[in-house]
Amino acid sequence: MAMTSAQRIQATFSFQEPDRVSYVLPAAMHPAREMGLTIKQYFARPENVIEGQLRLKKKFGNDLLCCYPFAVMEMEAWRGEVIYFEQGPPNAGEPIIRRPEDILQLQPPEVGENRVLQENLVAIRGGKNIVGDATPIAGVVISPFSLPIMQLGFEAYLVLMAERPALIERLLQVNAHYCR
């Protein structure tokens, strides 16, 4: 008997034999090309993300909808700059923390009031409304330890870890709050 994607993945995680090998293509940006859109256009509307993930499911038999955007979306949620490229993932612009002391005033974005984060949740809910419980949907948040690289820049992050650990501890607490 054919399993749903959710049943197949659950069987695999439970060390049971599924009806076939689970196929998970974690392609968050690739549907843009499939739809004839730039990456910026693709992520501009949650409906595009939903349609793109459903196309991947149909075309490749994907057992998972990957409704997580590019990593730099996290910086956009923090009011950072996103730099888009024709061929490749977006990158972060200038760090949002310009001086180490800025960390003391830093507040995480509130999910309920943040357009970027809300649009991502709309994509997840939209996918869920279509696939129900039959297909798992993956979402992601950048870890509190990885986010500072975009917030500060890599070199500044390393310098602060060595020279001002109390500020890094404060930043990690803010980021952990955001992730929760």
C-alpha cells in the first residue's frame, strides 16, 4: 500500500521500512527558475513559494515542502539589507551592528509584527492548507551562534568573542530569544 510522504518519513525515522525510499530535495530557491522568476521575484510573494514547492513535489516526488527562504531573510527581518544576484543566493549587505555597544540596545524583531517573518508563515500555512498532514513542511531559523556573522561581520564577531565576551553573551541571548 502506498504511504503518504509523512508516513514514509515517519517510518524511516522509526527504523521501519517505508513503501519506498523517502526523497527529500531541500531546494528552497530552485523553484524560481522552474517558474521563470528571479529569486527576488520568487520570494516576494508567499504564493510563489507555495506554488514552487508544490511543483517540486509533483516533478520529483519530493516528500517534503521546504518553506524556508534564503538565510539572509533573517537579516531582512532585523532591518538589514539583502543583496540579490541573478544566479545564486542573496547575501547580506552591511552588518546591522556598526559598533559593539549597539548590542546593548539591540532588540529582536517580533514575529507577529514583522512583514518578512509573517510572509514566511503565510507560505507555510498556505502549503499546509493544500497538503494537510500528508506531507511534512520544513521551516528553519538561523541559530543564535550563526546569526552574529551576518549581524556583525565575521571578523568583528571573532574579535568580540576574544575581546568582549560579555557583549557576545548579550548578543547570543537576544538571538536565542528571537529563535524561540
